Amino acid sequence: MGRTASRTSSYLSEIVANLRAASGSSLAAVLTIAAVVAIFGALVMLRATLDETARVWERLTPVVLFLEENLPLPEVRALRTRLRRQPGVLEIEFISKEEALQEFQDASLPGRAAAREALAWLEGNPLPASLVLRYDQGAPNAPAARDLVAELATWPGIEEVATGADAGAPARRLRYAFGPLARTMGGLLALGLLVVVVNTVRLTIAARGEEVAIMRLVGASPMFIRLPLLCEGMLQALAGALLAIVFLAGLAAAWPAQLLPLLPAGAAPPHLQVLPLWHAVGLVAAAAALGVVGGFVAVRCYLKV
Amino acid sequence: MSEPSPAFQYCDVYLAGVRKAFGPRQPVLVEVTLDVLHGEFVLLTGPSGAGKSTLLRLLHGELRPDAGEAVVLGTDLATLRASQVHLLRRQVGMIFQDFKLLPRRTLFDNVALGLRVLGQPRRAIERRVRHLLHWVGLGRRVADYPGSLSGGEQQRAAVARAVAAEPRLLLADEPTGNLDAANALDILQLLSELNLRGTTVLLASHDASLQQHLEARVMTLEHGKVLGSHGANR
Ligand SMILES: Nc1ncnc2c1ncn2[C@@H]1O[C@H](COP(=O)(O)OP(=O)(O)OP(=O)(O)O)[C@@H](O)[C@H]1O
Ligand SMILES: [Mg+2]
């Protein structure tokens, strides 16, 4: 036991000697690794955010209530107030005939061009005004909301009820397009981290080459020389990854307040996901493992013992 | 690997027909045959460039013989694996011709090195190192760096480091190389003292006159061979 303790302490002082020998490059390595891991973590966060955004938007799928032609505004207002009081309704939005036309003309989906032309032949504006109702399909009172939607067609003033398009689709499409990109980036970042570690450990070996040779001459085992170098690679990666996690956590905390105003006005806010704990732990562990591998490669290629 | 013959039991060093060349050049050691018995003090002399350092480095596991038989403390050097060399070195102390002290470590750390690589407890190392530095007359210089020491002081520090782990065999390469007569005598005194306490000593020096101050068997290395062996054969 005492022997193990003293052996451990001499290994530890070797690690310290290593870190000191190339402290400048160690610090640079830690910061570079932090940047690399932060980028990767941001990608993971972005992906989780797209997922969550798609899910929430899916749940908030709108129900469009087309109104009777020429329904007077006070009645529209009364209808709106009545709807808002119903259980489960989250949001209710009025779209006038003019707005509907405007939106139709703005939308540049394929097939619309022909429709737009046909519209131009018609006199005036054939599009009806509507109320758009949103409810949360995941909420406990969703059944009540669904019942409401079912009977809305019989309400006075409402011409027709249409369940809107899948609002989650754009976010989901983005997320699928994002997958291969994230994987490629992840691979490149891992490679970058490996190169950084190999290089700093190589610098340490160069800085301590003579010392290490003399230690061998007085009876140091190859393991006594190698293990601290492997640990150095791991410690750098570990420190860098932890730094990155702290940065990302800070970013996530500051996001709503700092970044929301930067979004274009009227854009639906994405549902930012903080890096889940087990993702963060996995990221740190993966970085540390890459650190060990980097140390191993450097020791293999550059250390002569 | 053949079983070592029983004669090895009494030999700390056994060389038979050892040959060593660097590259395609004329071999430095042509056919060296010698033995050093356990507890002996052997002085190996020979002109500069005769191959004394080469021979000692070979015994220390730094170089491998090209041919011949070489056994140190029962270890066959021809088959010794690189990953096992440290086990031999923990029993064979070496005073290097160029000291090989670590310039960025204090005297204390330099001497402690050989004990730290063994994983000895901190307390024990502290006690042993202070004792050794006191013994070689450097008790007041523990915290100094090698660069601030004179040549003779560095040489004495090298002696302290070489014997720190109580090796069974001590190889001393020109340990009096750049010392004045009085300092040289001091070092010889230290080595004799160690030898009296049971350490086998093999001292290499171009200065054959050292034998006047030593009770040692003298061997001469010349033209790649050990020529003579005479003197105290205890
Ligand atoms: N690593 C090496 N590569 C090539 N030649 C070497 C090497 N080491 C030693 N030699 C050569 O071997 C010969 C013997 O060198 P060595 O250092 O063993 O001599 P020495 O007897 O110790 O001399 P000195 O008394 O000057 O220390 C020299 O000619 C030297 O140039
Ligand atoms: Mg020499």
C-alpha cells in the first residue's frame, strides 16, 4: 500500500514535470481543444434544438377556421373572444382577406405560379378571411380542444374548418439535411483534436528528451517515462473539454436574453436545448479518450526509450 | 539462451571474445575477454580512444555486443530486451564521463532521481539523499543547480547519484577526469570506501598512475583487447 502510494506520487511528479516543460504549448493545446469541443457541442445543441423545435411546432399544428364571406368585424371579434376562453386553446390569430391574398402571393411554392395566374383572372379577392387556432396536442387538456375543433364547423360565422399543414416539417427537413454535415464536421473535429494532442505531447518529448534519456540511464522503466506522457494528452483533452462545456452552458443560459433579439422579427423562436448532461459527459469522455490516443501516437512515433 | 556456466556465480562481470564496432569502421572492441569477481576493485586503463567508455556503456546496457559472450550480474546482455534494461540498471550504478546531471533540477533532485524511479517513499529518499550529499561533501549545496557547481563538485554529485540505489556493481568512467590531485584522491577514497562495504567497482581511466592510490587489479585495454591483468587480487 505504502509502496503503491509512493510510486503514484513519483508518477504524479513526473506528470507535473511534463506539464511544466511545455506549459506554453499545453495551454495553447487546452484552448484549441476547448474550441474544437465547443464547436462540436454547439452542433449537438443545434441538432437537439432542431429536434425540439420540430416537435413543438408539430404539436402546435394550426387549425384554420375559414369565416363566412362579409362577416362583420364586431362579430369576428366576438368569435375570437369566445374561442380564446375555450379550454386548451393556446393562440388565436386573425387573418384578413387582404392578408390571406398577400400571403398567397408571397408564398413561392411550386405549383403556386399557375394558381397565381388563375387568381389574376378573377375579379377581386376570392380568398376568405380566417381565424387560426393553435392548441398543444401534448397538453393534458388536448382532448377538450379536439372536441372543440370537431364542433366548430357548426358555430355561426364559421364556413369551414381545415386542419393546417404539418408545421414541424421544415425543422425536421433541416435536421435531416444537417445529419451528414454534423457527422462530417464531427469527424474532422475529432481528427483536429488528435493532431493537437499529438503535437503538444511531441513538443513535451522534445523539451524533455535529454532528461528522459538520463532517467532511463538511472533505471527508469519505459512505463515510468510513457505513462505521464499519456496522462498529459488525456489531461489536456479533459481540461479543454470541460472548458468547452462550461462555455456552452453559459451560452445556453444567456441565449434567450442575449440572442433572441437578434432573430428576425416575427420568426418563430427556436426551442433551444441545453446540452443534455449525458451528452456533455459523453463529449468529455470522448475527448479524454482521444487525448489518450493522441498521447499514445506521439509516444509511439517520437519517444525513443 | 544457454544456461550460464557455474563460474558466473562468482563473476559480476564476465566477457568472452566481445566485439563491438560502430558502423562499417574498424571495431573499437575486437576481442575483449575479462572477468570481474564479486567484491573486486578493478582499474581499467588504456589510452584515450581505446574504447574504455564503449566497454562500460556496453556493461550498462546502452550498447549491445556484436559478438561474444557478455554477462553482467547474471544477465546475458546479448539477449537482454530493451524493455528489461532498467532492471539491470537498478543494480548497476554508473558515473558518466560527462556526469549527465539534469541542468534544470537541483542537486537534491538529481541525486533523488535514481530512487524516485524505483518508487521509494519520499521520506526515505529525503534521508538517503541528504546523507549521500553530506558524504560527498556537498551537504550545503542540496538546493543548488548543477550549473552553479565546479567540475569537481559535479563529479562528486555524479558519484552520489550513482550509488544512491546501493548498486551491486559500480561502473566509474573517468571519475577523476577533470579534477586536481587532491579532489581526485577524495573521489578515489569514496570509491574505495564503497568497495570495502561490498560494492564491486570497475573504474575506467586513461591515467594508469591512479593505481598508486588504489588497492585494485589493473587491466589495460589497447587495440580493442584487454592486454594485461595484474595487481591486487583480493
Ligand atoms: N557512438 C559512437 N559512434 C561512433 N563511434 C564511436 C561512438 N562512441 C565511440 N566511438 C568511437 O570509439 C572509439 C572509442 O571511444 P571511447 O569513448 O570508448 O574511448 P575511451 O577509451 O573512453 O576514450 P577516453 O579516454 O578519451 O574517454 C573512439 O574512436 C570513438 O570515436
Ligand atoms: Mg571515455
